[in-house]
Amino acid sequence: MNAFLLGLRLLWGSGRRGRVRFLLMALGCALGVACLAAVLTIPSILTAHDARTAAREPQAGGSNVVYREFRDPYGSQPLHRVFVAHTGPGPTPVPPGIARLPKAGEAIVSPKLVEVLAANPQAAGLIPGRVVGTITPEGLGDSDDLYAYIGATPDELIGAEQLGSFGASRSWRQIVDPSTLDILRFTLGCIVLLPLVIFLFVCARLSGESRARRLAALRLVGLSVKDTMRVNAGESVVAAFVGAVLGVVGYLGINEVMARIGLPGLHWFPADGRPNGLTLVVCLVGCPALAWVVGQLSARRAALAPINVRRTAERRPPSKYGTLLLIPGLGVIGGYCLLSVMGRDPSGGSANAVLVPGAVLVTGAGLVLGLAPITAWLARRIATTAKSLPLALAMRRTEVDPGSSLRVATGLVLLVFGASLTQGVLIELNQVSRRTDPVQEYSLPVAELSAQQRTQLTALGDVDAHGFAAQSWVRTLELDLPSVRGVVATCAQIAAFSRTASGCIDNKVLRIKDPTLLADKDARLGSRFQFLLSNGRKLDIAVPQDALTVRAYQPSEFAGPSLLIPPSLLPEGVVISDARLVLVSDSDPATIRSVLDGVGAIAPTASVDPVGIVIDSLAQLTVIRSLLAVGMVLGLVIGVAAFVVSVADRAMERRGQVTALALLGARAGTLRVVQVVQVVLPLVVGLGAAIVTGWLAESSYLITGGGAVHWDWEGLPLLFACALGVLIAAALASVPMVRRHIDPEHIRRD
């Protein structure tokens, strides 16, 4: 009989316990493959989005159509409008997603924009004309895209370009910047793919000890070495293949649901998330191939030394060479940290792009391979000095079989290590994608706001203060007449917009001095300037002797004005006609999005300038946060699943040993303490090492990134809290694994 088929028959004929083990292996592999498919399809989703946005990019050329593009924020989302006008008869280029370009007075919009217009009638001013159709998915980046083609006349499009065609080789507005995408791939690989490999290894090694004894029995009755290894591979490969198929099917169902729900900042069409051919090959072939390799390695000892397996001979201690990988990894990471402490800046070199990721990978590998020998050494030292029976039993067992700690703790250890790196990536992206000042300003033209809208905007929950910035009125623009900028604000408001403010007096016109900026030559003492008010009158202001000294943030609408005008000088309900309303909040990304969404709901047609940031950068940061959050959730699922499977497998494998100890008189409480200590010790060692090395790896990444933040002290308490939570959960989950009932089946003479 074929050895492969023999393995399947032995599996099916080994009773209910064997079939349950096969089912657990298949379900474990299904979970792992579903997570793998999710990670592998993320680049496909981003690529499909960028390909569709590139296909609709208008290109200048020669045709009978002119166009102008407008890209403005609608709340915290970018709104893209393309105005087109026909200059004569003839064929016209057509972008994907629509059948024809709209005529004057018509508009073709995305489905999401239709929902926005229906929910907020005030936003109709953004889309002049009658909506005559919607854009199909071929012409949209994602299902949440705010996009519109609006027809106009040539006279209305001042400064328009002649349209040549639609479509570019690549999108100018990619959903994630290519350099950032490389960082994202590396981070997802660390927090998902590495724990995933460990998890699949754990599933393939399920019930490894009892399977090894069964293989040794087959070898002793005459089966050859090669056939013995094939018997083991038969069970592992079939379980892995069945699990891979279930995992792919499960992922397809999850993708259909999540595509309709979406993630914060990231939405996609179901077709974008379906795995391509390469992903299917990796999932359906790679998982069984890994199971085959693991099966060959795990069966080698039973095939070559069957008597030692059956008689439970003394095992060789784990190799210590894997621990040596920590030396070069920590050497590079620690070197960068040391340079920062010495005051030297190692950022900017091309070698950093290779050294830091390489050191992170080598350090992670050293954590995995060094966990077993370090745990064995520590258990031996504790066992020699332990005076407690449960502690001594637990340490001796850990010393004899330290490899089991690799399966129990590695997934969670890599998760904590990857969480440190993820914090560093988010900190670096925050520094790059937004201003580093503690405040964020939002500037809106007063001419586009009603009095009610101004009142509602200043009352937004996350807005800390507001003010007005305006240029003085000049009689004619043809002459180079002197003018100054002024701000209308109270002393409390000017303090909210500035780093420091001293010498302010309420209800009094003051001259503004900023030592970081050049003095305004036009703002001479005694010079008089007029500001045009919304009621048609003019406010006459003379430059006073009294001065207010401020240090403004950069950039800021309040950086550069020469006059502070108290609001009490303006009649009630009257503002400077050409002023800008400036709001300020803290610079937390969530707060910024909240304020922009509030502005979009109150004044959807007003032009909003989030001073110092680009709305695309804010949207990109939201997408990256969502993807990293997905990666952390997948890593957590994989780590917890690996822990649960490993602990349950250890409990099942050691039932015979537990039964023997119970027959010798060990109490149930003693056995539970032994089980808990055996689980907690490798976790304490691994998590402690992961926190230290992960924080150093994060610091080296921040140091070489060149940002203002080098040391993430705020992230350490979170890592310690996560590690403590993992330890408590692991200890509680280990208690039920020891049963009081003595099963006679587990009583062995040897």
C-alpha cells in the first residue's frame, strides 16, 4: 500500500480522537490561511484603486473640450470636481465610468456624492447643474469616492486647459505614497506574516509527541525510514490542504462583507479584495508545502531512532546558536540609539534603509530561536534553588522540554515586538504628514459664510478659539499703496493662536511685534489704515505706540499681522468684509478630522484651508492607521490562536504525565500551579525581551527617520500593560487544562 494512503487510513481509523485532531489542524490552518490571504490582498486593493484613479486623470492636448480641476476638502474627505466645456462639435474624449461628458448645466457624480447631496441640500452649491447620471465603479477609486464631472460653458472656465485624453501611466494622487507603502509592507510582514509562519508550524505539529510514538511503532514493525516520513506527511499535508481551502473560502466571504462596510479612510469594491492567481497559489500550495516540511522534520527522530521515542529517551538540549542572532541585531539597533544619546544625527544615509530593517528582522529571529535555550537555562537555574514542589516540577519539565515554550509563547512575543515597531511607524508618519505644532488652524473666507454659519462654526465642540485675519483696504490696486494685515481677537484668543503673548490689553488697538519675523515697514507709528466692513462703512485704525509681543506658530494666519484690533470696535454682527475666519484646535489627527467634518456639515460650500497640512496627507494617514490596525488585529488573532492551540495541545499530550503524578499523590492544586508556571515562565522571558528589543528597534527607526521624536516614552506604559494583560490571560487560560479525573487509559507501565 502507498505510504501516503496508509497515513490517511491510519488517521481515519485511529478513532474519534484522531479525527478531532485532524479537524483542529484543518481549522487552525484555515484561520492562518484566511489571515494570509487578507495580508496578501492589501497591496492588490491599493493597486486597483490607484489604477482606476490613473485611468481617469485628464491630460492636456488638442480636442474640442476644455477643462479645469478642483480638489477641495469636504469635511475630512477630498472632493474632486472636473469642470468641462465643449468648444465645438466633434468627438470628445470620455473617461472610464461614464458614457459621455456632461453638457453645460449637467453633472455626473459618484454614488457617494449623490448620498451627500441628498443628506445635505446645502452642498448642492458645490455641484452646479442638474445631476443626470452616476459614475460606475470603473471610474472611481473606491466606493466612498467623492468625484464629479460638471458641464459648463467656455466663458465660465477662466484659465481652463484644452483636454487631450484621459488616463496616465500612474496616478498623481496615490492612496498611499510608494515610499510609505514599502514601510507598510515591512511592518505588516513583521506583525502578521512572521507570527503566521509560527502559527502554521504549531498547527502542523499538533499532537506531535503522540504522533511520533505512533510513527516509531510503525518503524519498529518494519516500515522503511522514507515510508515512515511519508505516512506522517500524509496526515499533515491533507489537513493543511483542507484548511487552506476552507481559509480561502472563509476569506472570500469576509471580503464581500468588509467591502460593503469598509475601514476608516479605506473603502474598496469586492472585486478588488478577491485573491489573484499568485495569492491562491501561495495559500493553496504554500500552506501544504510548509506542512510537508514540518512533517519531515518532526518525523525524522521517530524514523531514525524509534526505540528512543518509544522509551522516551533523554532529549538533546536546544541549540544555542540561534541566540547569537541577537548580537548583530542589537548591535546595529543599539548603535543608532547610542549615536542619538551622544548628540549625533545618523539620519539621511542610504545605508539606513538596509541596516535598520535587516537589524529588526535579525533581532526578531533571535527572539524566536533564542527563546528555547534561554528558557531552558533559566529553568535549570531556578530548579536548583527552588524549595517549592510545584515550582521545582514546573522548572524540571521546562528544562527537559523547552521546545514547547517556542510554540506557546512565540506568537505573542512577536506580536509585542511588532507592536513596538508599529508605534514607531505611526509616530514617524504623524511627523511627516502633519505639522508638529500643538495647535491646528482652519481658515475660511468670511464672504462665503452667513452670520449663522459663523456662530455655529465658532461653537464647534473641538474648536478652542477663533479670530479674524484681514488685509487693510486700499483705494486702488493699480498703485503700490501701503497696507497692513490685522487680526480681530481678544487677548485670550490671541494667546490661543500663539506660542507666547505678552503685553496684551483688552479693548485697545495694539501694535504686534514678533521677534522671529521681519518688521512690517508700512506699519509706521501714527500711520492710518482703513478696513472695509460688511455694512459698507470703513474702520479707521492708527498704528499705536503700545505694542504686543507674540511668538506665532509657523505656518499660521496670525504670523505676520501688524495690528491687533479688539472685537469691541466693530458693531454687533459686523465683520471686516474680506476677512478670513480662523479657527484653532489641538493637532491630534482625530480632532482635525472631527473639526473638518463639523465645518463640512455647517458650511459645505465654503473653501476650507487647514493651515499647514494637505488634506491628501491626512487621508493617507487615516488609511495607514486603518491598515496597521487591521495588521495588529490579525496578529493578535494569530498570536492568541497559537497560544490556545499550543496550551491545549500540551495539556492533551501530558495527560499521561499528569495521571502519573496524580497516582503518586500530587494534589490538583499543585498540578495546576505547575501548568501555570510552565506557561508563564517562557512568556515572561519572551515578553520582557520583546519589550526591550522592540523599543530599541522603534527608537532606531525614529532616529534614522530624521524626525523630531527619537524616544517613544509614552508608548512604553502601553507595551507593559499589554504584556501584563497577556500574562494574566495566559495564566487564567492554563488553569482549566489540568483535569482531576484519572483516565485509566493514560496509565502506562513505562
